[in-house]
Amino acid sequence: MNYVGISCGFHDAGLSVVNDKGEIVFAGHSERYSKYKHDKDLCVDFIKDALRHIDGSFELHYYEKPWLKAIRQLRAGQRPGPFSMSNIIGPANMDAMAIKRTGKIHTHVHHKTHAAAGFQTSPFDRATVVVIDAIGEMDSISIWDATYDSNGYAQYKKLWGRKYPNSIGMMYSAMTKRVGLHPMDEEYILMGMSAYGKPIYSDKISDEFIADHNNVEFMRNLHVGVEDDFLGADADHMDIAASTQVLTEHLIKTIMAKARYLGQSKNLVYGGGVALNCLANRVLGDYFENIWIMPNPGDAGNSLGAAALGYGKKLTWTDAFLGHDIKGEYPIDDVMKELYTNKMVGVASGRAEFGPRALGNRSLLADPRGPEIKDKVNEIKRRQKFRPFAPIILEEHVDDYFDMPRGFSNSRYMQVIARCRHPDLFPAIVHADNTSRVQTVPKDGSGIRKLLERWYDETGCPMLLNTSLNIRGEPMVNDRSDADRFEKLYNLTVCS
Ligand SMILES: [Fe+2]
């Protein structure tokens, strides 16, 4: 039996397949196939690619309880569509997945699915799980005790929670919209802006939004956003960003303290879209000794959580390279040649990353040394000038270059920021506050690991600049034809 987990219908549709040995044989994002960013629907090419990895029969597991969500939508004054599973998943998707043939669709509680995506991929046999997102069906924050029974089946006991409209994720999205960015997409830009501002509005935002800090109760429903001139039409956007970040971290600290007390485990599993806030994540080690954040903690990752709940036991976790496969050896020689001649190169090799971040298989890599490289990479990326790029570094060298926050001996999926110890040498990968969003690469024999080893052997530098390989406005490159289009458009070699 295989377990197919699906998250779709809202944003960032994902699909994951777990086999009867607990191996994750496929996990991916619909957007990479449809080329439509944050695609909420499962597209046919995506389903076909996933089906190639299914050997034998399968059960389908959906990432939330549709009827609970419909009740919340009614309560919020929204009109849910015609209410049936076919409507939610889409008739074409139902046919393509042969769901009708396999019969029942199992549904799971949204926050429990987040919890399972984290806990059942984690190295822990017991953990306190914290989920913070914008909204599930009704839940917006939850704390769980998670363990395995004597037969190896995961057990989840909910310890505490908050429901809509009390939501840190919705607050962050509302403030993202307030500064003119796209909510549910560009929250990471608001986070990046916060390094340039002063948190002069955090008390005012707190007074306007928060009814009870200790219990994380809001007095406003931020689902609809805030007024365009909230805090004043002339309020500096960087200050708004810094203020929002400070308040967010304050609330996260409150929740983590509660979780540590209620859960009584030293192990933290953290999930939900707010777990992507790598700046806030530096506080987690103040409350827990060991931390696991799955590389895809948002709703697309819930497809894996749903499959995990179907399988029931601990999954075999290797790495995040679980999507579309561009077959062949990792092109180390070709990449090195381009780095020497052009200082910058694209890589599209092996299986695509599951999660929002390029981790080496669909990456634009560059020599991080010196002052010119940031502008050179930005000729292609055209991002806001204030935003730095990320470093990817051999894990055993990370402490020589970065001060890792407490609780993080590594950051294999770019989960946390760390202070750079030599910002002058690497200006392209350092933010205004001298921090970097670090990715560490262990001795795992992966292609990106071998490339970094070779780069270090030949240059003495154990890191590269790493940013996602995508055509502007499109999701990350998925297959070789995307890489060909990228090469043509930007006149930059993409090695496979
Ligand atoms: Fe969620």
C-alpha cells in the first residue's frame, strides 16, 4: 500500500507519496509544473510525475477537514463553493489520480497534519510540537505532545491552542499588505525589510491588535487586512516591518515558553507557515535543546503530513530532494569551470527541492567573495537591492564563519539566520544587520556536497552564494526545458 498525501484548493498545492516501508518516494509542488506561482490546483503533469513513483495500490489522504473549513468560512462571512470532495480537489484531478477507483478519501485536521509532517520526519521519538500558521480549518496556533506507541504508531495529544481570528500568521500577512507587498507570498520580504527599520510602532500595533499577550488573543480580525493608512500614511515601511517582526517574535516567545512548560520535552518540532520566519527562529533555542523544522513547514508540506498520518509511523527522512528528477551525475566539472570563468552558474540536476528554498539542485550559485558579485547576480534576479543572498557552506566549517544561534548546530534547510563573523569578506551574503540565512551541508554524499568539497579544496573557501534558479515571476526551474528557457533568456549556463 502507498499513501498519497494531497494539499490543494487554497494555495501552494502539494502532493507526496509514502510507500509501505515509510520511504518518501515523491514530494513536490504543482507550481513547478504549471509555472503558475503558488498554484492552488494539482495540474495534470504534476500528477503524472507523481504517479510514476507509485507502485501498486494507494490510499488518498487530504490535508484538512473540508467541512470544518466551510463552517469557518461561513462564520467569517465568506461563501464556500459547492460542498463536495470533487469540488475541493477538482473533477479532472480526481480522474487523473484514479481516486474514484480507490474509493475513500481520508481527511485529517489541518494542524495535526502540520504536526505529523514535522514529527514523523524528525529524528525524535518524543517531542513537543508547535504549529503556528495563518489559519487551518479553525486553528491558528496549536501545541502537541507527540510520541510513538509500542507498535511504532505516532500519537498526538493536543495540549493548547488558539483559533481564528487569533492569528499571528494573519497579522504578518496583513502588515505585508500594508507596506504594498503581496500577502501569502512576500512575507519574507517584510522580514528582510525589518533589518533596516526601527520598531517604533510595535507598541501601537500591539495596542491595536492584541487583547491578551499571555494567551495570544487578538481584538481584531486581520483576515481582511488593515486600513491602507494604518499607522499613518507616511509611516516608514522599514519601521513598520521592524515593528511587526518585534511583535511577532514577542508572541512566538510567549508560545514557546508555554510549549516548553506544557510539553515537558527538550525536543521541539516546529511547523506551520510562520516557521519559515528564519529571523524569529533564532529565539527557539532559548526554550528547547533540540529543534527540527521540516524544510517545507507550510501548507504544501502538509501533503507529506497527510501521507505520514496515513502511514502512521516514523518516516525515513534523508533529504529534501524529493521532486522531479533531472537524471545524471551532478555536473561538478562544468559548474567549477563556469565559477572560474563567470563567477556565476545555474544548476538543474537530480531531484527538485520539496519546499520553498533552492538547496543546491535548482540553484543559481556564485563565488561569494568580494564586493561585485551581488550586483552581478542581481542583474538576473532583479530583487530589491537591500536583500542579500544566502550562503551555502560545508557544515563542519559553519562555526568559523557564522555564530549559530542556540539550539542550531546546523541549518540544513535555511531555517535560521546567523551572525556572519567576516561580513567584510562576503558582502553579497550578509544583511544590513550582518546576519545571513545560512544553509549547512552535511557529509551526505550529495552532489552539492561534492561540489562544495571541490570548491573548498581548490579555493580554500568553504561556501558559495546560493539563490533559487527561476525566471523572474515564475516558480523555480523544474525540468530541463525550464533550464533551457532560463539559459536563453539570461545568457547564463545552466549545468545538468
Ligand atoms: Fe497551515
